[in-house]
Amino acid sequence: MANIEDQRRSPPAAEEQVDLLLSGGWVLTVDAQRRVFRHGAVAIRGSKIVDVGGAADLTRRYRATRTIDTSGMVVLPGLINGHRHLLCTPKGAQPDGNTTLENLRDFVYPAFASLTEEDMQAYTAHATAEMIRFGTTTFEEPGCVHLPAVLEALVKSGMRCRVGPWTWDQGGVAGANCPDWIRLTTAEAVQRLEQGLETVRAFDHPLIDDAVTIEGVGTCSDGLNVAAANLAREADSLFVLHKATSEQEVRLEREAFGHRPVEHMYRIGALNEHVFMNHVTSLEDFEVSMIAESGARIGQNPSTALKLSKGTTQTGKWPELLRAGVPIALGTDAENASNHADLCRAMYLAALLPRDARRDPSAVTAEQAIEMATIGGATALRMDDRIGSLETGKEADVTLFAASDFDWRPLHNPISNLVYGATGYSVDTVVIAGQIVLEHGVHTRIDLEETRARAEASDRRVLRDLGVDPAPLSWPIVDGPDD
Ligand SMILES: [Zn+2]
């Protein structure tokens, strides 16, 4: 009784002012305890989360300038795409049926070589709009050209990003047949990486982080790999590269070095906790141990692995990497490598492909798939102190799924429905650093029609330069040409 009397005498808790309150629906925090609220709320002031809890509690304690009723929604940390190129090729125009290395040499590199500053801005606007539509708030760009122009376009998008310049020295085992585009010695390549760090740091935007980006895929020398790994560690950045992307790459490195690609990185001292290797579709168990011991991180791109027949279900080690505690991000890769930027589809594949491969229904869980798209991705990108979960003090990057249609209903288990049923088109609203960039499926910062028209105009010009048919259909198109 005494306690009740005390409570009656105490004044009501003062309401604290916040800018935005997301209140009412499911909240999957992905915090350290992996707390889930059936009727949860997220309070945001400025760019930060100030509180996460029950809706009844937070609506009593906070007075919000704006409240979004999230009843009927599922609220998650903003999704993180660990691998999305802005250096694009025209989507759909890459001929099917070629290997990774054939695609790179015959189509991808020549297309890259023809891009102007205007093209890069058009592609940045389009790619970021696409990612935001599917609930992505942060992405890693694995090396672009015209970096200053890209930075300007990134700011307009409102997305969070890690980015660096496209770099190689064409000195690796697959470097001999590279095109005559961005010819650099090893010393010049290292200088380009250093300048990339300086350019991004001088730009000094809170949503944009730097990266030490080399291509890999057998096109870079040992000297460049080691220098890039050391530079990333010394500069507290992230060394981003493509590695062990196909059995062809493995064969080339075995012939040249007597070692597999990841094993070779380990032996030359190019793996450390600031190294983020993408694809890694071919591993042996001892290489999993090398990655875990070094502290390196991995990016998985399941839809690319399938489209380009990389053998990820046969030579990938996804359950083993997870068991070893290696941070793994999910990515959707380049325009023609998987042709979409929907992390829901990536989660679905990341959860299910290893189960079939191992005939083990628990090889990768739905929860692990969500972790890879949120806190795991943040850790892989060395950004988990700021993003990846809904927690007090973290950046207010939040994705709100409308759970009203067949992909989400009946709604008993939001984790199952998200991973096995939903697509990114059920994303309703996206908040990045406290700013609403997508509201009820509509972009708030860009004119989508204009963005699409600019990207398609760049596509047509690039394809004309390359002499490539934009619609390489094996079926006859019976009416007139594209306008
Ligand atoms: Zn890539």
C-alpha cells in the first residue's frame, strides 16, 4: 500500500520533446538481447534514436513533433547492403551465358570506361532510389569513378554510404588481359587509394564514410593487396575487394601461387580486421579458420552467385563462417550481376540455399539472415557502433514494412514472414539519420520519373558507344526500334 501511496503523491513524469515517434507495431530491435516488441515504439531526436520500448510507455513519456502510427507494420533497423556498385552497366543488356571473367572483359569494363561525371550522377541517383525503395539505408560502394560527382549525388539521395575509388594495378594472375582503362602502377594505385580517403574525408559529410577499394578478382598484385590492407588499418577505414569469386579464379591462383585466393591473402599478410572480402563463394575449411583468426569480414551476394553460376551452394562455407563468428554482410552487387537491389530476396536466399546444399534445415536460420542484413552487415562494414540495430544513442536509420498484404499475413511470426514471404515492395517508409526519405512508398527527396529518364539516357549512350544491342532477346521483337 505504501508504494501505491508514494506513486499517487509523485508528480506525473514530464514529457520529453522528440522529433519523431514511430509507435504501435512490431519492433525487431536486433539489439544485443534481440528484443522484440509486439506493440513497440522508437523515439527519434535529430539524427539519433533516443529511446526504444513499448508503445504505451514511450507515448506517455515523449511528446513528438510528428508521430507515425506503425500499427500493422513491422519496424526494423535500416537494412544494410554490403555490396552495391554505383559504377553501373545498363541493366538487362549484358548477354546471358558467359562466365564472370568473360562478362568483366567483354561488357563490364568497356561500359565502365565510357562513363562520364553526368552518367555517374545519374546512376548514383537511380541506384540509391532503388535501394531506398526496398528499405536499404546504408550501402558499401566497392569502387567508383568520378568520386567527387558521386559524393554530390549521394548527399542528394540522403543515403548512408561507404565509398572509395575504383582501383587496380592489373598485376594479379588475371591482370594480363585487362582493358586499357585506368592503367596504374602499384605505387600509383596506392596513391589513388590514399587520395580517395582524402577526398571523402575532406568532403566531410556525416552520412559518407571512406573505403580503400580495389577490384581484386585476380587483377591486383600482392603488393597492392598488402598495401591496401595496411592502409585501411592505419587510416581506420575498410579495405574492400572481390575475392574467391569463382572456381576459375581459384584455379588461376593455385597455378600461379600454389595456394587458393583467401589462403594466399592470409599468407602474404593481407588479411586483418579492416579487410572486407566480397563474394567468397569458394572456400576450404582451413580458409574459414584463417578468416576468423585474422578478423577479416565477408560480403555474401547470393543472387549474383546464382545468376553467374559461382557454385556457392557447393563450394561456399556460409554456415561455417557464421559458426566461426565471422561478420557477414548481404549484398545485391551490380546492375547486371543480380539485377535487383532487394535485400529481402537476399535474406531469403541466404537462409535457404545452405539448407538445401547441406540437407540441413537449420544450416542458416531466419534470424541469422536478418542479422546479416542488419547488425551483421554493420559489423562487417565496421559501422556497428552507429547503425545495425534499434538502440538508444544509435543513428536513427529505420525501415517500416507494411504488413497488410499476403506476403505478411496472417501475421503471427514477423521473423518468418520477413525472411520467407516478404519482398522489398512491402517497405512503406524509410528513415535515415532521422529524415524520412520514403513515405508510403513514395520518395520524398527525388523526382523518380526524372531519375529514371536520366539513367536510361546514360544507358542508351553507353550501349551506342559499345555497339551493344540494349535488348539482346533470343525472341524476335516485331515492331519498331526503341526511342
Ligand atoms: Zn562487385
